[in-house]
Amino acid sequence: MTTARPHAAEPSGPDPAPAAPSGSPLGRFLARAAALTALLTAAGALLGLVRDQTIAHLFGAGSGTDAFLVAWTLPEMAATLLIEDAMALLLVPAFSLALSRRAAADAPTDPVRDLVAATLPRLLLVLGAATTLLVLAAPLLVRTLAPGLDEPGLAVDCTRLTALTVLAFGVAGYFSAALRAHRSFAPPAAIYAAYNLTIIATVVLCHTVLGVRAAALGVALGGGLMALVQLPFVLRHLTARRRGHDAARARAGVVPGRRRARRPADPAARPTLLGAALLAPVILFCVGRQSQVLIERYLASSLPAGAISHLNYAQKVAQMPMVLSLMICTVTFPVVARAMADGAAEQARRRVERDLHLAAVVVLLGAAYVLACAPQIIQLLFQRGAFGPEDTAATASVMRVYAVGLLGHSLVGALVRPFFSAARPTWYPALAMAAGMAVTVAAGAWTAPHFGIHGIAAANAAGITLTAALLLYGLGSRVIPLDVRRMVSGLVRLVATAAVAALAAWSVAGLCPGPLTAASAGGAALVAAFAGAGLLLRAPEVAGPVAAGLRRAARRAAPGPVAPTTTRPPETDR
């Protein structure tokens, strides 16, 4: 398929500046977009929990759910490659370049529509062939992914259904990239809510007839709905912006039907061998990152029945803070790409450093809460029906181990974006991911026979943390002039803040009867301790806001007349 260099332009819009302070129009737009994206993502994640609760309630954690989760490996891999990481990292810059050329009105035809015509049919052909091949190769896939599985026939049936998501996710990811490039963030963020609602409805309606195969059918149907919910918005942008392209050419004095002199074609915009060179580093990194799930399930398939299910439930809950933390980077990715393309290294550095610290604050808050209240969280979310107390204990204990690696997962997702915003995608992220995978494989193979699922989760945390460290070092030395030592110092202070908060929340939760009371009291203690410890330790993105909030509270509580707004504007308007 045709590719374009992932650096040339950011989405067209009212303010193309590469970076902006929070009070500027672009800054306010980014803040609103991030908030809306986070809200819709949280809704999708909440429905994902309801989905997992429904499956756990109806089927528990045994050989049947293990078989389904092996089949679910395909949608998990496809979502990473075709919706989020690889597709976005490649197509958002490509559509941004087309939008820039459309705004310049230097092409006789609409560059955006030309890009769609050149890439979408080929993508559909490749995805259709891949889907057919996966359906036919389902028995081989199951034997390769989980050779020790108790019910391989059930896993094959489920895999043939979930393989259909390769085509559906590819179309959904293509639409998402196009919409994000147009700075339309709500429809792409809403697709997971539609996906999970479809799975829940299908499982509830069909589980008595199809058993756990109903979950696989719901995955297939949900993937199709992810594409359909975005289609009206994509069509609206293509038709509306085509009229804008014609109007721009008219303002530029271009006579309809007359060809204008065109700039030399961008070599990377043509379907040459260079396209494969641009695709390979991104795809291999994303495959390597998602392969951690494959490694876990391969190692867990030889453990007692239910091991894969316990790992899955723990991972799904523990990674919610990571998903929310990365929404910041998703929205600011076009801004960083434009800053780097314009040579504004200092602006890109400030944006990336702030994004890393903000993402770390969000994910460490969640990790601290998981460490403190894991048994109560799992009991509230899953312990009902076929999911008993033993399943709760196993899932909660392994979830605490996963929490140790959450910062690494979040940093990897945030750090890789600037690498792929450079003039050419670099192989460094793929090599860093390979080093992390090697640690995960070696540590997991050694610990799984001795420590079971806890050893597998610990190997995951060790591998991803190594990858994050390598990416942070490489970003500062190769791409953006980050002060790596200062960044590490800030992250250490944030980790220490989270450790203090986790200890406080664990102490309070242990004193409370009942899971709901303990989880609520632990959460309140966590926030208070995180704010206090962050202020004392001068943790980045924590100490400043907390100190500012305390000053505002002190001014409001102080006696005396309030200063007129004509002489001193209120603090909130400054």
C-alpha cells in the first residue's frame, strides 16, 4: 500500500503551531480533546470490565475460558497492530501530509481522497487474504499458541470466529487514523464501547446455546460494529473537505479543469520498496510488544486449568490505569510530530517531558491502588456465579505482581511515539522491545515451573521495564534532547510518592470490614497520601498543582474583604 513519511505535517486546523501553552487556542483544544477521549475510553474500559464480569459469572475460570482466551489472542494482536499502535503511527502522519497539501491547494485533485483511493482497496485485499488464511490455519495456531491446552477443539472453533476481526479491525483502524488526522477524536474513542456492548449482548443472549463460543461470536460481531460506527463521520469529512479543497483552489486562482504546476512528488508517497522500509520498524515493534501476551499464554498453557484465565482477568484490570495514561500521548502525538518536522526541538522536548510525567502520575496512582486493594477490587468485580473465592485470591495476587510493571508499560507506549515522528522510523524501538522480550522469555521459562502465574507476571514486568529504560535512554540520545538524568530523577520521586500512598491505602483498607468499604476508604487514603507525599518529595506534576490548590484554599478561608476583580483578576482567570 502507499505510504508517506510519518513526519511531514500535522492535521490541518485553526492553529498549526507545533506546540502551545495551555492557555492558547490549541492548548485548550488539546485539553478538551484529551478530556473527551479519556472519558470515552473510560466508558469503553468500564464496559470491558462488565464484559469480563459477564464471562467470569457465566463460565468461571477453567478449561473453557482458557480455550476462549487463546482464541482471543488474535483480536488482541490485531487491535494493537490495526487500530492503535502500528496503523495510527503510520496513517495519522500520512493523512496529515495529505491535509497539508489540500490546504495548500497545489494539487488538481483532492490529496485526501487520492490517498484513500490508493491505500484502502489494497488494505482490504491484504486483510481479506489474511483473514481467510487465519480461519483455515486455526488448528495449527492453537497448537502453536497453547500446546498444553485441555480443550483444543473448542479453542479452534473460537479462533475461527475471532479471526474475522482481522478484517474488521483493519477497517476500523483505518477510519480511526483518518478521523484523528482530521482532529476528530470522539468517534475513534467510542469504538471500544460499541465493541464491548456487542460482546456482552451476544454472550447474554447466546450462552445457553453456544456456551463460551458465544463470547467468540460477540468478538466477531463487535469488530464489525467498530468500523460501522465510524463510517458516517469518515464520509462526512471526506465530502465536506472536498468542497473545502475546491474552495481553496478557487481562492488561489486555479481555474477548474486547468492543471497547475505541481511540486516534485514525495518519494515516500509512492508505492515503492521504500514503503516496506517505513512499515517494517513500526510493525515489528508492535508485534514484539503484543507478543508478551503470547509468551504468557504459551507458558501458562502447561499450568493447571484456569491459569490463563487468572492471568487475563488480572491483566485486564491492572492495565486500566495504563490505558487512561496514554490518552494524553494519543492526543498530543500530532503536535509532537509537527514540532519535530519543523525542527522545533525545544518545543518537542517540553511537550514530551510533560507528557511522560503526566502519564506517570496517572499510571502510578492506579498501580498504587491495585497494590493496596487488589483483593477487594477482584471480589467486587468478579466474585459471583462460577467465579469463586479461590479464583479471587489467585487473580488478586497475580494482579499485584502485574502492577509493578505498569509504569514500564505506560512509558513504552508514550516514549515510542517520538521515535516514529522522526524523518524516518528507526529500528531502535524494535531492538529495545526485542531485548525486553528476551528477558520475558528467559525469566518466564525459569520462574513458571517454580512460581506459576506469579513468575510469569514478574517476567512480564521485568521485560517491559527494561524496554522502557532503553527507550528513555535512546530518545534522549538519538531523537529529542531530553535531560534523561532529570527525567529519571522525577520518575523516581513519583515512584516513591506512589509507594507511600500504596502503604497508606493498604493500612486503611485492612481496617475496614467488607470489600466496598475497604476499597472506598483505601481509595480516599490513597489520594490524600499521594498528594501529601508528592508535595513533600517535590514530585513533578504533583507538587505544583497541590501547592497551588492549598494556596487557593488558604486565600478563600482568609478573613477580610475580597479584592475587586477590576484590580486583581481571580486566580482561576490568571
